Amino acid sequence: MTLKGCRIFITGGAGFIGSTITGRLIEDNEITIFDNFHRDSISKRPFAKHRNLRTIHGDVLDADALTEAMSGAHIVVHCAAIAGVDTAAKIPTTTMRVNMLGTANVLEAARSLPDLRRIVHFSTSEVFGSQAFNSEETDATQIGAVGEARWTYAVSKLAGEHLAKAYHHEFKMPTVCVRPFNIYGPGQVGEGALSVFIQRALRDQDITIYNQGNQIRAWCYIDDFVECLMMALTDPAAVGESFNIGNARAVITVYGLAQTVVRVLDSSSQIKFAEKDFADIQLRVPSIGKAKRLLGFEAKVDLEDGIRRTAEYFRGQMK
């Protein structure tokens, strides 16, 4: 099923994932982006000035402005958040406020919409803590020690997920929660390791990885993620559910990832190691069985192909 003739409201829509979603839907729908443009991926997209696109500079902590901007929407996609390990560590209070209070504002604003057909809340794979192997949506969530800055992001996103589910149960709102697992691809901005590795490799610059580089991740190309999100937006089976979205076959250590980027791009970059004392995720591999069973989702883009596609985009940006 495809979306056509809908009014779609995307918080954080100027970011990497939000702008990619916009590009997927813009031809057949009216899109409103509500964003503070702290991270701006959309201005470099070919549809940045599309006739069906409306952009509003705003903050999800401003409940009145948010409610006014959302008026008339049929579908709400809540991407806005403070994200990134380094960013969350620097501003943990803002991270908690934006991710918790901002989500509460979005849900409450959406509750007043007369024709709300779907609202998608972005959670995170970090709700599984530092060790997650073949983790299913019903597995226990685990957060690290109180006071460790990294976990302010995870706990704030988990609180938002609980709230979204509460709105579904109490007010019968058509909520869906998604947990992205290391999404990468063209248009990525911010602290994503793979995009940083690729851009440095294209310039033959040194690539720095922290500690031993033996942390294990599963990497999911943005097109696969958005394909699953489209299913979550349209399939009735998604309502009230949470979904892991990732590529459980594209699994590699961070060191192996850096080596793969250098090899695939035929780069002369050198891989360097640096010690960093911070809470880290040692193992993060999802089970996507639920998304496959309920939605029919399965990731298609393998890691090396995804690296090539992403590098092609960044080459174009470097010209």
C-alpha cells in the first residue's frame, strides 16, 4: 500500500532520516517539516523547494507552536530528538527534556487531530543496553548506571516509547514505535561512524576508531529502513506495536568496518586507534523477525553495496 493525498507532519524532518522519508513521500502527499535545523540534510536535497513541502522552524518543546503547525495532519512521524553519543554527553539535561517532554508534546498535539491515521515514534536500539544479540522487541530493556551521560539518551527515548504505547492503550491512538539499528546512507549528518569513515576515506585521511575496535554492530542502509517505515505507516498490523529495524546480516566489528571502507573505496587512509573512557555498546545485533512476520520486511542492501552508494553521494558533495 502506498500513501497518496495525505497531509504528513514530520518533526525533525530536516535531519538525515526525516529528509529521506520526505523524499520518498513528497510527490503524492503534502509534507510539513517541523525542525530547529540544528542538523540540516534537507537543504542539499533536490526536493528542498518542492511545491508539496512546507518547512517550519520550530522546537518540539514549544507545545503551542507544535500544535498549531500540526493542525490538519493525517500522519505524524516523530523523528525529532537530541541524538549522538557525544552530543548527549555534553547536554544531558537538554537531551532528556527534548526527548521526553518533546515526545509528550507531540503525542498530546496529535491526540487533538480529527483524522489521525498513524503516528510513528522513533525510539532507539540503545534501549537494549550494552549487550544486544538477536534482541527481540519483547526482550527486557536495560539501561546503564544512573549518572552515566550516554544513558540519558537511551532512557529518554525509552520513556517516549512507553508514553506512545500508553496513548495507544488509553486513547486508542494509532501509534507505532520503531527502533533503528545503526542506519547509514546518503544525506547522513552528525556523528554516524560509517558516514565519517567514508568521508575520511574519500579524502585519504586517517580513520580513528576508539579502544580496540572490537565492538560489534549491524549496519542498515537507509533505503531498507525507509522501506520498513513505509510498511509501518500503512499496514494495520503495525498499530500499537514496536519494531526493530535493521539488517541482521550486515554484522561487523568497528575495526572490520573501517577496513572494509578502506578496501571497498580503494583508499590510502590509515586506521588509527585512540583510547576513550566512555560507556560503549559492545554488541548490537537485532532480531527483525517481528518486522518480517507482521510487515513482510527484510533488508536487501548488503554492506559493501551500501558503502559504495553512500560514497557516491558524498563524492558529489565534495565537488
